[in-house]
Amino acid sequence: MLAAFALMVTTLSVTAGQPAASNVPAGFEDTLIDTLDQPMGLAWTPDGRLLIPRRTGKLGVYVDEVRLETAALDLSAVLCTEVERGLQGVAVHPDFETTNWIYLFYTYDKYGGCDRSETTGPVNRISRFVLPPSSIIDPLSEVVLLESTPLAAAAHNSGNLEFGPDGYLYATMGDGRNVASAQRTDDLWGNVLRMTDTGDIPPGNAFSGAGTARCHLSGEVPVGSPPGTQCQEIYAYGFRNPFRFAVDPNVASTRLFVNDVGATDWEEVNEITSAGGNFGWADREGP
């Protein structure tokens, strides 16, 4: 099964320019199927559809290596796309065949204007949508699971989404260009987050009990996060810009490899095997 999945991945080449000649191992192919501007990731549904979000807001769907003419969803009207903002990530529910649920991470223009402001800036949002067999998503199927506080900068958003073997949804949130945030545990910045498929807090996250709270925003009303409390959404912290990560498919427990974009000297690949780890930024970088 893993070999078949690897073969499917290696038949895909999505580039912003001309494809380069490549030599691939015996038994594999490298076939250009599309040329896209700013693709941000990919995810497969169990029925073989390939989902590719573009930073500018469209979620493309491919069937038999052909992109459908109409995007599954276009969020450009509610999106902020300056610098590193935009539609950042996609994940497919482990039981998609029953639920038809997919998840998107995007920069939502909540207050209008896409400001760089701690009070009126856009927010990073994680939402669940229904992807029907028609591959056309009804925007009204959106269920918002998490929103950040407003973005005072337009970089270090991160925004990767993946389900772990535990059935929980993992997400990355960069430090928002505020180096002090990554060592704070009373906000969502600079962290790997973990939640259930409905946005609740699973058991075993880094912080729970007295002195902790939900730190996401629900609608217009802040939930939890009084100053000094620790955020229950956090799984691991101390990251600069954990732009992408991978889940090890060969172990029953959750093992993540988190790619943290470096500042000046180091690019990091961090291994996470349990909750609560502090990965150093901004106190340290590299080994």
C-alpha cells in the first residue's frame, strides 16, 4: 500500500516554471500534469481525487491527473494574500469515505482591509468543509475550528495540516514575526497544535488542568486565554516558522518531522514523538 502511494506521488510534478529533466528509480515515473502558480501542498482522498490549494485562494481538484475546470472552492474574496498570507494547507479526514470532511488553513480577512495590526489584522483560520462527490464545496458547509489572534505581520504564518495515526488533527502556527511569541505558552504562535476532528481538545496535549484555557477565538468572542494561562491547543512549542511537517506512516504512535525555517544559520528538521517539547526558538537555533 505504501509503495502504491509513493508511485502515485512520483507521477506528480507541480512547478512554477519549466520542468527539469529527471532520472527516477526503476519502476517509477515523473510526469508533468500541470503548471500552477503558488501551489501550497497536496492531499489525496480515498477515492483517488488529488487536492491542491493555491495561496491565492483556489482549491483545485484532479481526477485521473486532470484538473477539473471548476475549483472545488474559491476563498479569494475573504482571503488576505500579502507576503506569506493566503490559503496555506489542506488535510483529508481519516474517515473521509463516511464524513466527506476536508480541512483548510487560510488567512481570513476578518475585519476588512488586511491590515498589519494586533487589533484589526486578519486571522489564521482552520475550518472544516464538506467535499461531496461533485467536487464542488458549498461555502455554507464551513465549520470554523480555530482562529488566531489578529496578525500584526504578514509572514511566519506556517499553516500545514495533517492527521496523525491517533486520528487527531495537527497544525503548525509560526511566530508571526514576533520572536517572543515562540517561548510563550499563553498564545498560539510558534507552536504545533493538536485538536480533534471537531476542534475539541484531545487528552494528552501539552497543557491541561488548572492555569490552562482554550486560546482560540470563536466568532467575535475570545474564549479562554486570560493573560498567563497556558493554551490547551498546544502540542509542542518553540518554533520560528514550522512551514511544513510530515507524519511517519510506519509507526503506530505519532511521530512528526517538523521543518522549521531558519533565521540566519540553521534550517531545522525537528522530530516530535510526544507532547510538551520546547524546540528552542528564539532562545536557540540549530543543534
